[in-house]
Amino acid sequence: MSFFSKLKKKLLKSSSKLGEGLEAIVEEGADQQPVDSAADAPQGTVPAEQASDQAKGGVFGRLLGRDSAENKKRVLDDAMLESLEELLISADMGVDTALRVTANMAEGRFGKKMDAGEIRRLLADEIARIMEPVAKPMPLYSRRPQVVLVVGVNGSGKTTTIGKLASQFVDAGKSVIIAAGDTFRAAAVEQLQVWGERAGVPVMTAPEGSDPASLAFDAMTRAEAEGADLLLIDTAGRLQNRADLMEELAKIVRVIRKKDETAPHNTLLVLDATTGQNALSQVEIFQQVADVTGLVMTKLDGTAKGGVLVALADRFGLPIHAIGVGEQIDDLAPFDPREFAAALTGLET
């Protein structure tokens, strides 16, 4: 199964919710407009089957393939735009982004009749347009070692993401060292060691409770001595509202810059899609502390609200390097805006 097919399957909740919402919006407006064939028919001649479907609110009609909103059209007016905005906000796209998306959808089309399929394609196009500028792979530099600092809150998927990245870089012919900087959680160290063994990558560790900044410094020394291409540094899960933990992260940055003033060369913020709009505040705080250069979004398989990724792209413009939809090595892939937009909206490609 291709990653796109897997993504589309994983985002079934999101695409179903948006698709059903679009159909309901179109059908609601269409039902308020006169139907020409019905207007020409004599009173009392509506077929019993059609009357039954109408009495059931059209729900069973849609399930049976009759009375489908895909075949109905509604005028793109203020009321419809307001309904679209509410739908996008419910999908975690955020108020500002939802307003911008619907405004762009209406440009040059206001007052025209559109069916649900047309709106779905238009929405997918607009989502892709917002996200295309940020769909960028993590840049690789000739400098050795290239230091990659990976940050995020507890449970965001940092450790798994580091393991997958290390494995993928090794497959691409790069030499990699991992520093298990989450010295406060033994499980994180053990998890990285498993990934390291699987990928053939050395994992540097320190006793539980040790200073993670010292480990990062030592890891840079080793990476320089061995000529490693990449040094991936894990960090403890930071709660953005814990000043002490955030200061510790800032210390790691200061210490590794004693070895290389340009380091870290990449600071990846790993975000959990299930946190919804909280991801926006996480980006703001981590940008201030660690100068985030790119994003990785995980757990898109566990949310019906993938629209938060659109909000992030629209608000911050930070590169989105990869997205994850599971625990397997091939469940982390480069971000493709067109495929993501199609998967999110349930658009057939």
C-alpha cells in the first residue's frame, strides 16, 4: 500500500466528516430553492417513494443513492460561506485560516451554483495552495556533523520520529549518531537503542537524571571525531508552560554552540496532530526557545481533525518536512500537499 493510500485510509474520519459536512451544506441550501421539475408537476403527484425519502430528511435517500447532494447545487452566498467556515473550524483549521480559505474559494465564484463535488475539489485546491510553499524536505548540508535537535512536548512522538529518520538516513548512505538526551525517561533511551540496533546506528546514553546538555556536548565531540554526517539529539518532552524545562532546552542549545556556533543546524519540532489547536501555541513557544526550523506532524492516524496542519502552514510558514500515520518505518514520509489535501477532503485522485 502506498503512503498516500495509507494516509487516505488513516484520515478516513477527517475526510468523512468534511465530505458529509459539505454534502449537508449543499443539500440544506438546495432544499430551500425551488426544484423546476417539482414546480411543473401537479399538486399531489409526488411519487410515494420520493415523499417517503423527503419525510426521512433525505438521509436514507442519500444512503440508497437517491437525493444525493453530489447531484444538487447551491448558490455560493454568504450563508453558505458561513456554513463552510463553521465546518472548517470544526476540523481544527482555526478561525483565521477558515476565513481565509472560504474567502479565496468565493473569489470569482460568489453567486454561482456549485455542487458538493465542485466544492470538495475547490477546497482541496485551496488547502494545497496554502501548503505547497511549506512542503520541503529537511535540508542536508556538507558540514559534518550536521546537528539535528529534535524537540516537542511529552508524547508527541519525538523518539519514534528520531528512530525513523535515522533509519531513513542510513538507507540513503549517511552515517548517523543518536544522542539519547531524554535522560529523565529510561523508556525513551531503551526505545532509541532498539531503533539504533535496527538501523545500525550508535546511540550515546548517560545515566538517568544526568545533564542532557553535557551528553549533547559529548555527542558532538564523538560525531566530529568519527566524521559522522548527522547527529540526531533527542530531548526530554517539554511542556511549553514549564519555564524550568524550557530553560533546560535553551541550555542545550547554548552548550552545543560552544562546539559549533552554527549548531543546531536543524531544530525539528515534532507535533501530535491529536492536540489540535494546542499545536499553534507549542510552535510559538518552541520558536522562542529553540529557533525551530521545521515541523514533523505525527499521529495523523489518530485524529479526525487534520485541518490543524493547514492552520500551522498558514500562520507560521515553517517548513513541514514529514508526516507520520503510524509506528512502522514507512509510516513517516515527506509531506506532499496535494496528496494531503486530497486525503483530508476525501477527494478521489
